[in-house]
Amino acid sequence: MTFVILACALPDYGLWWPFFVVLFYILAPIPTLIARRYTEGQGSSNSCLETGIFITMGIVVSSFALPIVLARAPDPEGTIKWGACYLTLAGNLVVYSTLYGFFVTFDHEDDYNMW
């Protein structure tokens, strides 16, 4: 989040357009969480889970595409500057790697048995 806030608040960049990726951060894990809730105990291959992952990946790709599209806008300098785009992309990498680590860590809770 620090990278995204810097992309919005630094004096050279100054526009709050990159902050719209936070909406994608909130929406990204929801389809997978819902699909996992309805697919517990049904095996490894399930169309509901695969659809949830597909929708999640669409949201993730959209959050990477938004700052690039804003930087390439037909304005003379773009809607946002390229520095703000790079900071937003770096923030995306950090947030999504954290979400991925969360899902990997808490996916195998049944495999851990102390007794």
C-alpha cells in the first residue's frame, strides 16, 4: 500500500487515479474464498473452484493493466506519469505476493497434525 500511496501523493505525480487499484485488492480474493467454501471435500478438480480462480486472475490482470492504460492515455503526458505507474505496479506485486502466501499457508491446515 505504501507504493500505491506514494504513486498518488508525491508532488511530481500528484493525481489520485492509481488509488483505484485498491478496489481490485479488495475484490481479488473474494471469488476464490467463496469457491473454496463451496468445494470443501469434493476433490482436487472442481468447476466451481476453477471458475473462482479464473475470475480472481481476471481481477489481478486488470489491476496490473489499469496503471499502464492510465499512463498511456491520449493526454500529452498521460493521465498519470510513468513513475506513478511503476510505483503502482510495484505495489501490486507486493500485495498479490502477500495474498498468494496467505492462500498457500492456510490451504493445507488438515495436513498439519501434531499427534
